[in-house]
Amino acid sequence: MGKYLARRAAQLLVVSFIISVLAFLLVHLLPGDPSVTILGTNDTEANRAILFKQLGLDKPLWQQYITWVTAIFHGDLGQSYLNHLPVTQILTTGFPVDLELIVISQIIAFSVAIPLALVVARKPNQPLDTASSTAAFGLLALPPFVVAPIMVAVFAVGLGWFPATGWVPLTQSFTENLHHMILPSLAITAGSIAVYYRLFRSDLIATLQEDFITMARSKGLTNRRIMWRHAFRPSTFSLLAAAGVNIGALIAGTFVVEFLFALPGIGYSLVQAVYQRDYLVVQGISLVVAIAFVLIQFIVDFIFTVVDPRVVRE
Amino acid sequence: MSQTTEPIGSVSPSETASAADGKPLLIVEDLHTSFRTTRGTVRAVDGVSFEVRAGTTLGIVGESGSGKTVLSRSVMGLLPVRDVVRSGTVIFDGRNVTEMSDAELRSVWGAELSMIFQDPMTALNPVKRIGRQITESLRLHLDMDKKEADRTAVELLRSVGIPSPEQRAKWYPFQLSGGMRQRVMIAIALACSPRLVMADEPTTGLDVTVQAQILDLLADLQRDRHMAVILVTHDLGVVANRADEIIVMYAGRIVERAPTAKLFNDTKMPYTQALMDSIPRLSDPSGARLTAIGGRPPDLINPPTGCRFAPRCVYAQDKCRESEPPLRTVGSADHTFACWYPLVDGVSTAPPSSTVAVDLTLSKATTDPSATTQTDTKPADGAPVAEEQS
């Protein structure tokens, strides 16, 4: 077990290094540079050269990379070329918003998908199953940018239950914060519910056909006990794997929802920075997002070792 | 028990039968089980009746698809919930299993009536420690507390021959070999000292060397606990010296049923004979081809009219293809079979016009003549044997 986790941790380090190189190269390979945003399109070449020198962009790429990475080890991700905010500050204000959004949406997704799948799997192909599967298909087909405006129209504008936009820091008022977070969370939870429900349902149905379930029945266990003690755990493998990928994708993928609900998350900052060729901001956010993604996979792998004892051996 | 001095696995059928007390432990009457599929109704078990006495072993033999597994599950009532129709009665220890509620069934399953599954690779929960899988039924049926159940589980593992059972109880199934897993399965099935154990091909997934060990272990435990065992298998060799009585199934029906010695010494049904001939023998010359039964078992959605084995039977006559032979007895009442032209001394009583007459010489020359008791059959004129009360 310890060995297994150590190996995964080593992989994590290697992956983080590769990501840092890619994040760096990616922005620099984009056509254009920050001078256009800072100086405008009509400034002289001379001014441009001065600016490049100031920003350190005149040096060879590998030197720039080393400067960047060395600074990271001192906790410095640089600052924005435009508003001179430190990248770490952009991250520390923006990341918690996304984290909260993800946590709430995933709690909703799991608490809808899992009980529903447990009920349906016992009697598949009944009306409830058909209805749920159709609904799940519908949810999958509806991206957040369709769901969000509809929800705003109904729950914010129409019924006035929730605010349409805006955000209150968690530290200021917990209830106010939650009040603002409900609609955005619901908007991104739809897809998760659909994926989790369908995976868990079909895995449960498959597990319930297994010999060891018949074996459990032959012991005289109740259906309830069989479901929870025998079928549940072996049915969670695909669900776990999918949740890992899905949550990872949501970290930087909530841009649309952040934009629609005017939430100060990092997704929005990232997209802006890309347009403005704000290199250090893009690099910093990409790196942190990617490492967060890898960390989530790492956590999922760890959960796998708990859920499925066979994993450790391979 | 009177036969405790007998070596394991060679219990004399007649002795056991007489030793068994009065009423049978299990009475199955006219059991039918069918599955509704998109293609039609599959009659997997089609009118089967038999009895099992306490402490005895019944062998159920047949090819894959003969309905033997469904039969064993039907007897227990352990069938899928949907698209299954079962009729007939199963009386276990005086109680009608077919009329039991789910809760009543659950109180019988695992406690008095348990099952050993075919494939130890898939029948153990892969993510549960084997100790837990044993204690589960102990705590449920015997109301043991955790400690007592743990201790009993270790004892059970020891009794099925698992070395260092204290440690093994904490292992997961994937850490054990197939033979060890089957031992664990037996420990689970026997945990609450059931009175009847269904063993559904308990050794099919195992190496030949391990097969005998597992079967001997089962016979040992059976004798110690005075359990009845229904041993379901495709291999007559497995039940040959272990069962007191053998039922041969074909296409969902019983085609022959007799005490073991009688079945082997006085085979009546050509299908039984074909199964016996398909067992390879050491006395066969080196390089001899294995004898196989040509063709495949019939479609259980549209079984053929007449005798269901007729299309594959080397002795089949027109009559066999037209009308189905009933189960009947000739001579002793404990030997029943379904055949219009039963074998006598391994030779068919079918009219000799058949082209397969040559095959008869290949039939068992070693048949014990003393076992054939009926002398009133008149095979010479090809007429069917007079039907007797069965």
C-alpha cells in the first residue's frame, strides 16, 4: 500500500514538471504578445523593445522558463503585466470560488444520482427507470450555458428565489454566499448527475447479476443488505474514475458559469489573460489547475485502493 | 449413523437408504421452471420429481443445458425475480418451499439449506475479506456476536483445510488459489450447519488433482454433520462413488433415476450409457479417440416431439420420434427411466433393423449380470417393455 502510493506520488512529480513546461511553452507559442495590450497597436518598435526588456521577454525562452520556475519555488508566480496583481493573489481569491462551486455541485450530483441508481437498479426497465434514463439523457444534452439562462429566467427573474448574479465572500456571510452559489452550482451539476447516474445504474445492474450476489442471496441476506454490503462497493469503480475526470475538468471548466453569474473565479481570469497574452497569469493558473487535476486523480487512485483491494497488487 | 466405519466416498447406497429415517428430507414434485425470453418460453425444468433422505447424497447428472443448474436453484427457490415461472411443490423438512414468503425463504437459506457455487472465482465477493463473508451468515442466523462469529469463522476455515486460518480470514478472495477459494465457499455454505447442501458443479472450475480433494472434503464434512448433499455435475465420474442415488437429466427432464450401483450396472437409458461411454478410461488403448455424443441438446423453447433424446440416440426408432416415453420402472421400484426400448445388459431392445447394430458390440462388456433382475422383458420381438406402475 505504502509502496503503491509512493510510486503514484513520484508519478505526480514527473507529471507536474511536464505540465510546467507545457504551460510555459503553450502561451509563448501563441501568436501575438502582451505589448499589444499594454502599448496598443500603434506604438514604436523601440518602445516595444524597452517593454520587452522590462518584462524579461527579450531573453531566450529557456532562460525565461528557469527564471519562472525558480521563482515558483520561492512561492512567487510573478504578477500580471496589466494590473500588476500578483498571480498568487489572483489564485487565492479566485480558486476558493471555483472550489466551492465544485464541492456544492458534486454534493448535489452524488446525492441525486446515487440514491436514484440504487432504487432503479433493483428493478430495471420499469417506468421509473425509463423516466430517469430519459431525463439523464436530456441533462447530458443541455450544456451549462443553456441551463444557466433558463434557471436565471425561472428562479431569479421569475420567482425571485435566488439572485441572478453576484457573489458574497464566504467570510462575510455564509448564508448570503450559499444563496448566491446555488444557481451556478445547479447549472454545472446537471451533466454530473447524468453521468454519475447512468454509470452507477448500469454498474449496479451488472453487479447484481454476479454470482457473488446470488451467493449472498443464498445466505439469506435481505435485499437491502445485499445492495449496501455486497453490490454497492464493487459498482463504484467507473463512478469513481468518472468523478475524478469530471471534477478535474470542472476546475477550469466553470468559465461559462462564472461569466454568466459574474463570479470571481479563476476560469474567468484565465480566459481574460489568454486574450491579453498576460503570460505569467496564464502560466500560473494553468500550472495550478493542472496540478490540481493531477492531485484529484491521485486522490481518486487512493480511494480506489480503499474501495478495491485488488488494485494494490497489480 | 451405522456406516461411520465406511471409508469416505464409498458409502454403500443400500445401507444408507435403510439407515435413513422414515420421511425424506426433501420431496420435489412435478417441478417446472421456465424463463420468458424474447424468443419464447424456455422450459429449463419440465416436470421433475425426486426425493432426498437426510444424510444421503443425490447426484444430478446431465450435459450443459440439461437444466440441472436451474433445477438446483428452483429447489432452493433461488431464481431471478423477473421473467421466471415456477410450478410444482418442493417440500423441505415438511415445509413447502414454493409457498414460502421472501422472509421465510431467507430464514431457511444459508441456515438449513445452502448452496456451493460452481465457480469459486466469481462466487466470492471480490472486495470483502473472506472472514467477513463467513461471519455474515453466522451473525444473521445464529445470532453470534462479532467475536464469537470471528472465532467460529476461523474454526470453519480450519475445518475445510485452510492453513493458518487466523491470517487467511483477513485475506481477500484474489489472494487465494481456486482450490482454496472453493474451500472457503464450502466453509460459507456449511457455516450454519445446514441439513441440505446443493453443490452445483463444485469442482468444475478446478484442477483435476484438486477436484478429488474438494469432493473428499465435502464427503467428510457431510458424514460428520449428517447433511444431505445434492451434487450437480456433468461428470458421471464425479458422482460414481459418492452419490447414493443418481438422477440423469436431459432437456429439462429426468430420463433415468436409480441407486448408483444399479445405474452403472443396469443402465436402461441410452443417454446414460452414452454419458458413461464418454468418460475416458485408463484401460482404453493409448491414442483411442474419446467417445462423444453427437449433436447438441435440443432447444428448450421448441423441444422435439417424442423422446427428446431421439435425434441423438443411436437406437432411435419411429416410435421414439413420435411419442414421448413416460418415466417407468422395470423390476425394482427404485429404478425409473424414460425409454421405449431400454437397454438390457447394455444392449438395446430396439428392433435390430437399425443400422447402428454394430455399435452395440462397443457397449459395456463388463456389465455385472447379477444386477439385472428383470427377466420378464421380451426384447426379441422388438415390442416395448410392458409398462409398469411407477
